[in-house]
Amino acid sequence: WPFLDLVVWLYLIISLIMIPAMFGFSLGISETYMTILMKILEWATVKIQKANLDVELKASASNGLIQREDGSMEKELGELRRSRPKPPVGGDFTLSDCFYFSRKGIESIVEDEVTQRFTSEELVSWNLLTRTNNDFQYISVKLTLVYGLGIFVRYCILAPLRLTLALIGLSWLVIGTSTVGLLPNSRIKSWLSEWVHVMCYRICARGLSAAICYHNRENKPKKGGICVANHTSPIDIVILCNDSCYAMVGQIHGGLMGILQRAMVRSCPHVWFERAEMKDRHLVTKRLKDHVNDKTKLPILIFPEGTCVNNTSVMMFKKGSFEIGATIYPVAIKYDPKFGDAFWNSSKYSMVSYLLRMMTSWALVCNVWYLPAMHQQEGEDAVQFANRVKSVIAHQGGLIDLQWDGGLKRAKVKETFKEQQQKKYSSMVVGDDSSSNRHEVWRVWHLNNP
Amino acid sequence: MGSRASTLLREEEIEEIKKETGFSHSQITRLYSRFTSLDKGENGTLSREDFQRIPELAINPLGDRIINAFFPEGEDQVNFRGFMRTLAHFRPIEDNEKNKNYSGDFIAFRLYDLDRDDKISRDELLQVLRMMVGVNISDEQLGSIADRTIQEADTNGDNSISFNEFIKVLEKVDVEQKMSIRFLH
């Protein structure tokens, strides 16, 4: 009786996982699973380390491949030029000056701070997933058996279970929010809306076997503020919304995503933009401002990096959210890569294949830190404010604070940065009358090009 | 349960590269994974665009010249061997293995010698200078800097700098120390 099997299967899921998720308590099944998983991974690590005693441990994977000299241009060129006296007139240049640039160039070819942020973090020790197996060799029969068992468990048991949960969670989100949307605006409606949202996100979180630890909950974002967090994957939203309710910001999509978005906005206000509207900076700022000024509306959730990064660093924060003048609630999210790689490499994987990879990982373990609210200070412009918030988040999450733009994942770097380097070097050649030289160049150019 | 990396880079190949360039086994495998991560087209070779995707290199005034050093004359693709050979020039030379095939000053000379005729002419020097300073210095001043540099270095009066003359100028600079990169493990 296959029909009976399906019904039993369904009831099992509902009782064991969904009801606790809906009402926010736990039966301890996930905890047990995680403990067993931890023990297995530890055992695997020890086994691998024992076998690799003669090979350097991948612990050095977190160290660089090269040791960089971090001197400034002035310092290093000064050292290069030490061997010769400065010429009396006409510019201080020597053939060895190029060494500085060529060395810096080769260093960046071997290892650079930016491109590595757009691929998954390298693991210190293999975590028994095929996808992270880069360099590890055959160790023992037991390890291979555990690995094989792991594949079976993940693909045949966990994945279908999680997929079912995710589907239930999302459908319930659509149905629930649409239903709540039928009610007239009132306190009850808001309360119901929040309950429906949190419940669905909890089911989705179970659908990913997410183990989330929230820290400093007294700093939770409040209404009328903007919550900013570092961005690793679309799952960040599920992670944050498990604990609190936020208003989302984003572009309206078509298809399934669009259905979701339209349903959500019926029960409580989110800020969705049409594609054309997103280009209009003033319109975007105005709508965000209006939302924030209405103290009954939920705090807005924004990811200022604008793109997914691999959770080892925080990249440049776009200043848009910091110009609105609202209270900023920073949140740091750090995933533990041992249990599953949360990073969505959007240039390599589509959303669907990404979610499937998530569902066949061991689990999703992360820490969320709510940081104290921050305000723009006197005399501080939006960019400085954004950088200040960024360093606070980077510091808390143990991430590297980078000035580079996450948009470099796809776009080329601006020419102005190269021009800055050239300007700096020029001032070392001719001293500070470089401005008069520039006028000379333009004057001659204009003479030749009337 | 084998290892994925070595099916793409065979042990014999690693040994050959080790002998030729002096890199260690682990350095070669790590540089190989770096090579593959830069190889967006996944065809086993790098093009100039692949290098230019590195932001820190793209903003380097001599970025294009450095990228050029990897490509043999007239070619647009470099494979892993070629990649390693060029990088080998930047390994610090230990006293007991002074390998005359790889040295930093040769790469530095190539940076200036655009047409690879083993001479740095005034024009070539001017072009490289222009790359390094951008629009910030006038043609005249740059010209006089170039003239002075050639004058100081040129010993045989052909108004250009040969490799030997180049070496002589750099005698006092510790080339190995300044050009070499400290590879770990």
C-alpha cells in the first residue's frame, strides 16, 4: 500500500519536526544528530592527521603561500634607491624602481586578497564530503566506509527529508501570509503575520538542519531601524528571520520568487522595487526613509556588500543604507565550514543547484552576533560611517576587513585606483611639484589638439 | 578514494617541475590550485584576461608588463609549466643552488625591453616610464630623465642599455633580495 506509506511518512515529519518548529521548542533530535556528527568528524580528522605525519598539515592552508612585505611605496623605493646618491636635478628615477612594482605584481598573482573571497573557504581538514576533497588521499578502509555511509545518509535520507520540509515551509509561507493578508489592519494582524513568518522560517531552517546560536540578543534590531549584516548566501535571511521579523528590501522577481514576494507583502510591509526603480537612487532612498520613519513597521534588513562573499572577510559596504539617517543595528554572521559550505558562488552555481548542495551537506552551523546600535556621528560622512560599521562586524565575526568592492566578483576594477598608484609614484620621482607638471602635460596636449 | 588534484597534475609532472624550478612539492600543488582558480575557462591555460581579473594586479602601473612576462613571444596562452617557469625567477636563490637560468634581473630587464631585442632603447624606456607615472609628469621632464638614465648606464655608446650594462647599474642593489618573493613551506 504505497499510499499508506506516504501518509505515515508525512505524519512522521509533521509531528517530529514541524510542530516543535512551529512552536519554538525542540525535541532534541537535531542536537543528538549534531553531537554524533561532531564525534565522527573529529575521529576522521585524527585519522587523517595520523596518516599525514610526514606531509605538512593543511593547517598552513590558513596561512599564506608567500610572506608579503608590507612596506609602503615610499619605504620600499627608498630602500631600493639607497645605493645611489639622489641626482641634483630633473627627477629621481632609477632602473631598479621597477622592482617594487614587479614584486608587488607577482605577489598578487600568487596570492591576492580579493579573488580568493569569491570561492569557497579552504578547509583545514577534510569533512568527508566529496565536494571538499581537493587534495586528500586514500587513508584507510574505515574512513572510506564512513564516507560512503555519509553519502547514503545525506543523499537518500536527509536530502528528501529536507526537500519536503523546505517545500512545506515555503508553501505555508505563501498560504499563511496570503490568509493573514485578508484581515484588516490591526494589532492582531501584525502579531499573526510575525508568527506565520517566523514559523515558516523555522521550518525552512529545519529543512537545512541549521544549528544557529544567537549571541547578545538584547541588541536585537528594533522597529524603525535598519539591520545590516555580512552576506554569504540567501540563507542568511532564513538564519536571521528565525529569531526576529524583518522587512525585506529587494527587486521584484518573476516566477516562484515573485509569488513568494507578493504573498509576503500582503501580510506586512516589505520594500520591493521594480527593476527600473532600483536604478533611481533618490527613489530608493526615499522609500527606505519613509519605511524607517513609520515606527510601526518592522526593521529593514539590508546586506550592504551587495553580493555574496565567502565568509572569510567583509568587503566594501555600499553607502546607500547609511545615508538614510536611521539607527543601524549591525549583525555578524559566521558559518562553520566543517559542516557544510554556506557560500553561494553565483557565478558557478545557480540558485537551485546551490540549494540542493545545501540540502546534501551535513548541516548548517552558524553563529549570529547582535551588535549594539550605531548612529552616524557628527562630521562623519556616509562612507566613513559604513566603514566603521563594517569593521565592527568584521571584528566580531573574526572576518578580515577589506576595502575592496564585492562587485569585483564580476566587474573590472576602476582605473582611478591605478591612477592613484601612478600619482604616488610620480611624487616620488619629481617631488611635490607634480601638479605643475600635470598642467604642462595638458597645455602641450591642448596645443597639439586644437 | 584517490586524490582529485593528482589526477589532474601527475606525480611525474610535479617531479619534473621540481627539478626544473626548485619549488617544493607542496608549493607546486598549492600553486597549481592557484593556477586552476585563475583559469576561468577551465582549459588548462591562462590568458591575459585571466590575469587582469586580479584587482591588485589590474591597478599596478606595470601590470601589463608583468603579465607579458608570462607569455612567450607571440603567444596568448600560458600553461602551468610556463606559469611555474616564470614564477621560478622570483624564488630566492639559496647559496648552494645558484641556478643561472633563473634570475630576477633578467625579468627586470625584460620589463623594459618591450620588443625583446636585448636592448633597452630610449623609446622603450620612455614608454615604461610613462606607464609608471601616468599623466603626472611632462614629456620633456620624462625625456630628460630617460636621457640621464641611459647616459649613466651606457658604456659602449650605442645610446641604449644592454643586459650587461643593466646588470652593472644594479650591482649595488641587492637584486635577489628585492625581486624575490618569500615562499612559505
